[in-house]
Amino acid sequence: MKDTTELAYKTRLLNADTRWKRLLDVQRPYRWNLERLGLKNVLDVGCGIGRNLQNLKRIGVTAVGVDHNEHSVNEAKSRGFEALTSEQFLSAYAANQPEFNSILLSHVLEHMPATDAIQVLKDYLPYLKPGGIVVSITPQEAGYRTDPTHVNFVDLAGIQQIMEAATLTFENGYSFPFPRLVGKIFPYNEFVAVGRK
């Protein structure tokens, strides 16, 4: 499976969202990380079934999700989140006015070549207010290997290049939740980068 637009991809996301993970609240540190970034009025690009929409809601942040997988969007909607397909978003926000204070791309850039990643950012930047922030989160090595739809390993230097090519100012980046070395064996270690419009 290489196509993230198919029903099979939504099913894979649902299967990864197991009961024991919800009971143990394994999302707590990742939710805390989103909270400390100070996100406001978020456009969650590549929202999938709504994991980060839920995290944002739990910390009191308004968010709209957009994804190119209509099956995932329907699942996010069924969970009570505002989510749209890419086409629905472009139609609903046709005025192209800056509406959002933050854009979140969590586990998105690794699914495409860098040229496509730059274009995705450029497509959504008109909806970001001047001075707004873009947060990009990508998996480190162990996490990258867990998904056959990953096509481009994107580390902090790669994220910086993508952000700068999309006319953002790269502000900072770090390894989370553990130091960088852990990402070679722990699949949930991530690169987190912040850019500003």
C-alpha cells in the first residue's frame, strides 16, 4: 500500500488507534508538546482520522482539519471534528483570506517528495495570517520504517529546506519526546520544527 487516499489507509490509521493506547493515554506527552507550542486557531493539514484534532480540542484550541483522503475525513467528522477534504476546503475558503494563526503538518511531509511538500505548504500558506506559525512533525528513523507509504525521510535539515523554499522563516527544531539518538530505535520519536510566515 503506497496510496494515502485509499480506504485501506484510513483502516490502517484506525487499527493503530487501539483501545490500550487510549486507556494509557499515550498521546499525553504529544498533547503537552502541542500545548507548549502555543498554537491557536489551527489548520491541521493532513489531519487523517483526527488524532491531533482531538489533542488540540483537549487543550482548548480551535482547529479545522483538511486531508486528501475522504475516508479519513469522514471518520474525523464522525468523531465530531470539523474536517474537510482538500477540495471541500478550497471551496469553503475560496475567498483565500488569512484565517488561521497556525498550520500543523503532523506526519505529512514524509509521504511525498520534497518538491510536493513545498507545494503543499505553498497551497495552504495563503490561509495563514501574517506572523503565523507552521509546525511540522516528522518521524525519525524507527518511525519512518513503520509505514510503507513513507517515501521521503525528512529530518530537521530537510524540514528547514522545505519551509524556506515555501518562503517561511525557520525558527527552531528539536527531537521529541526523547533525544535524537533514541529515534533510531523508538518509533514514536519525532522531529518537531517551527517556521513563521
